[in-house]
Amino acid sequence: MNIGLIIIGDEILSGRRQDKHLAKVIELLAARGLALAWARYVGDDRGMITAVLRDAFASGDIVFSCGGIGATPDDHTRQCAAAALDRPLVLHPGARDLIVQRMRDVAAEQGLPFEPDRPDNLHRLNMGVFPQGAALIPNPYNKIAGFSAGSVHFLPGFPVMAWPMIEWVLDTLYPALQGRAAQRERSVIVYGSMEATLTPLMEEVERRFAGVKVFSLPCVDEQHAHGRHIELGVKGAAEVADDAFVVLRKGLDALSARCGPELVR
């Protein structure tokens, strides 16, 4: 299964806030021998969010969607998920109980009476309104749950909440996948060559080793530690990547390429 990430919010696209989820999700996945296959950013537009979520549900991928599950007018993710699934929105009883408990705890902390029928408290229950059939994702930060619909998992935009919730999903729902997508990346610094010269070698390595990707990362910055160069490498399952890299190095030798240090990730 591929793993995807959707990040929702005008504040990301406008630059008012910097996205922190992409790098962290890559880190959390790598720690479990998994890798991110794709990521998408979308603003607070219901039509666009619904279209992106419809694609996510149809893909069958494991997808994490961060942002927009609150209950203010600029939060649309819950409604869009329901529209993409063609399901009604319903108050999840477990989510309701958690929200009520949170409100009760806050009232006690402030030394105030708990008033469940107060308008603002009734409004807070909207945070537990999910597409029918959704399952809860526990939120250790403030008890306000996220939700899963199939293999698409919806989380708050706040990193302090979203990241432990992503870990819970990975470790609770997908432990059997961990380690299966472990990748090895091996590369070498090549000096004085052009990508066009190296392309036939790259194509040959990909033809010979199924599942291996060959990459070329040119650097034209003279101030770089290696000056102008190309980082040429392979990535894939460890045992196959090692064999592919041997072939790549032999091909570079045959081209009389001038090579620098090797890198392993």
C-alpha cells in the first residue's frame, strides 16, 4: 500500500504558517521502515477538498489528512469527507463522550460549574460530527478525537496533536506493514559529467533491476563542498539496491567518470 499525505489550510498556501507535517511524517514513516509516496496541499475550498478526498478514498492508499476538522466556519474537512463518501454526517457517540469529558475537565480546572446546555458547549459537540461509520483516532493532547474512514485518517492541523495521533494509527492499525518498505539509497558524487552522458547507464540499471529507481541530482553551485557535480544513485529494497549500485559503479568506470565519495542512506 502506498502512503499519502494531505495538508489542508489557506494559511499554508499563503505562507502565514509554514508546513511542518511533511518532514515529520517522512521521519515517522522512516522510523518504521515505511516511506511516503505522495503529498498534496489544498486550501480551504470545499470543492477542492472534496475532490482531493474523493481521489484519496478511491486510491486505496493509507492517507493522513491534516487540518480543517474543527468546528469554525473555515473548517470544511469533515463535511467534505462526508460528501466524498456520499454519507451523512452524524454525531459519533464516542466522540461526544470525549468532548463532554473535556468540557467537564476544563470547567473543573477553572473552578466553574459544568453547563452542558450552554450554547458554546453545544457548539463544541460539532467537533464529534463525522461521516457515518467513521472510527475514532484518540487525541492524547486534549481528548478531541480525530477519525478514520477506511484507510483515510483525519487529524487536526496542530502538530502537537497530529503527530502522536499519526503514530497511534501506524502502530495500532498497520503494525504488519512496518519494515516492509524499508529502502536503501546509495549514491556517488560524479565530477565533470553531463546528465545526457549518464542517462543511458541510468536507463540500463532500471531495466536490469525491477523496483529500483535511479536518480540524478545535479548541483551547479560552485560554492558547494564538491563544487559543480552530479549525485548519481539508486534506491530500492536493500539487497536489490546494493546489486544495482555495483552495476552503476561499473558503468561509471566504463565511462571513465571521475567519482568522489559514496553516500549510503
